[in-house]
Amino acid sequence: MKKTSLKTADRRGKESRPGWDEYFIGFAQLASRRSTCLRRKVGAVVARDRRVLATGYNGAPSGLAHCGEVGCLRAKLQVPSGERHELCRGLHAEQNAIIQAANYGISIRGGTVYTTNFPCSICTKMLINAGIEIIIYQDGYPDPLARELLRGSKIKVKKFQKASGKK
């Protein structure tokens, strides 16, 4: 009987596996596909000890109409990205991940957040108080206050860079 392998190989025939950051960013990217936001689809994953603790994506609170059904007030008012968060009816991906963990009694203290976008200042404050130690983000977000808050915190921040495969 022929043995089958679940390993994948690169062009040179060597086994290729994603590193841990790429693995968890992949989960955040997948979560972002569930987003119901009309302006930006964001996903977040909280991990610790190489295990997923919670996930989240941005959208309206559970049971409420999605933005695609009722429209986006921020878009209607032409509010620039990164401003006037209080006008958005949706929760952010990081907020939903924190809430999911709380609903299931999972501590995220000491965890790492992987997110498809740099967190806004509201999410940043929540991540600081939740005891997150590291934020790894894929794309930027124009919120200078978030960056200032993180500079004053103990959270390590890193922009995700996919490994090139070169040594």
C-alpha cells in the first residue's frame, strides 16, 4: 500500500510550512471574510501558546441588521477612515474577539492579537486592558492616537511580513 503525505512542497521539492505568524494571520484573513462592513473587512485572532483562543470580525451586533441592509452612516457623511468611530453601528474585529473570549470564560491575558488591520484607538485601549502582550498586524490604519497609546504601553507591535523563503 502506497503511503500518502499531507506535507506540501515548494518549487525545489523542499517541504514548505507557514511560520506561526503566517498561520495565525491566515486565520485573521479567513475571519475577515465574515465581515459585514461595507467599508473595510477586518479579521482578528487572539492566540497564546500556539493555540487560537478567540476570533472576531467587524460588523453589526448579533441579531441586528447588517450595514448592507441599512447602509453606512459613516459613508453617507463621508467620514474619513480612522475618525468618528462612534458613528459606526458595527463592532470591530478586535472587540468581537475580546467579547467572544469573555463570553466563553477564556482569559486572553498574555496573548497575541493577529489582525488584518492596525487596531484603532478604541480597540487599542481594550487590548491594553485585556493584557495582550503582542499585536501583529497586516495592513495599516490611520489612527495616530492608537500608535501613541501603544508607544506608552508594554505591548510589542509588529507588522506582519510574509517570509520570503530565503535564508
